[in-house]
Amino acid sequence: MSPGRHPAHYLYTIVLLGFCSAVKMEATAKEPASIVLLGDSITQGGFSVGGWGARLAERYIRKADVINRGLSGYNTEWILEVLPDLLSGVASREKQLVAVFLGANDAAVDGGASSRQHITVPRYVANLKKIVAAVSKTLPNARFLLIAPPPVHGRPERLNEVTQAYAAAAVALGGELGIPVCDLWTAATGEPDWPRLLSDGLHLSAAGDAFVYEAVAAALERGHPELAAAALPRFCPAHDAFKRADDSCNA
């Protein structure tokens, strides 16, 4: 013990060193996980202020990179055609989820104003299978979440009972493939005054974005608990793991 040093000084130093060691030993990830949102305009618009995708990205800050691959107006057929381009900039990660949120445009009424987008239910299911298979080849570690389309209201080119059939098909496919499903159609129509969740009868209102965010986050964590935000390590250590910067110019 150095002369003039009070014993408490050494105790403080030991405690401080122990604290710093504990901070440095925090479990952190060398790379963040990855969540890819693959869909149509409901996904594309999900990164708007207050959007469901933006909220999900905030939930996973420093845990996972949330990547928006939503293309307005697309159905499953057209997504398949551009899928290599959509995935070309997405790196494979050890922990990765791909959420497939399609069907709203496939369900356009055949013969209606948007019939160009119409895809039959059997072809819709076949396309979803192809999308899952193709993504699995490019991103071999990917887990999946199917998101069934939400209901529609007051749109002559979209009928809610038709959209329900596509949502039911997505749910059935999830059961067949062992993939968790977020059944937005059933969840939303169970809400009182559910049309308030839509801004124009098809796309989400602010209330709808909040609703979809909660539903998707819950389905993700229920179906893939290992990818829950709370279960993922933080990317890079906390700032207090570092010493004060050296102000000297000595190299």
C-alpha cells in the first residue's frame, strides 16, 4: 500500500475495474440480424412516418437491420420475376427473417378495374411456395413469416370476401410448410369499426399502421422467439465499454 493512500482508494479502484470488466464482457453481436419485408404498396408505405415497418425498425435498433422490399402494385407473379434483383443487395446473415406480405393485389376482382393484377388463389399459393423456395436458396439461414392480406372496404375492384379467401389460403400454406402466419384479415375484422384501419379502403391509415405493427411484431416473436428483439444481442458494445480518447498527438 503506497504511503498516503487511504485503504478506501484501493477498494474503489477494485470495484471500478470490476465494473469496467463487466461492461466489456457484455454479450454483443459482430453483425446485426436481418429482417427483410417483402411485399406490395402496404409494405412500401410501411417506412413512412409512423408506418408499421418504420416502427418495426425502431423496435430492432442495434438488434437487426430491417430492409424494405415493398413494391407498389405488385402481385406474387411480378415479385417472382424481380426477386433476384430484390435480394441482390441483401447479405445472408446467421440470424435472418423474411416476412412475405402479399395477396392484396392478387385478390383484385377478375374483370374489374384492377383485373391486370388478378392471380387465382391456386396460383397465388403456388407463387408463395416458389418465393419461399427461391429466397431459401439465396438466404439459406432465413426463417419466414407469412403475412395474410388485411381486409378491404368500399372498393369495387376489391371485395372483402374475395380477399378473405386469399388470406385463408396463406394461413393454410403456413400450416403446410410449418411457417408462422400473421393472419391480418381475421385479426382486423375482429376489431370494432375495423374500416378505420384503412385510409382508402385498401391501404393502411395511421391506426392501421399501428395495428399491423403490433400484430406483426407479436406473430414474429411468437413464431420465432429466438428473433424477438429482447432475445437478440446488441450490435457493438455500449459506449461506456471504451476508455476516454487520448488527447495527445503521440502515435
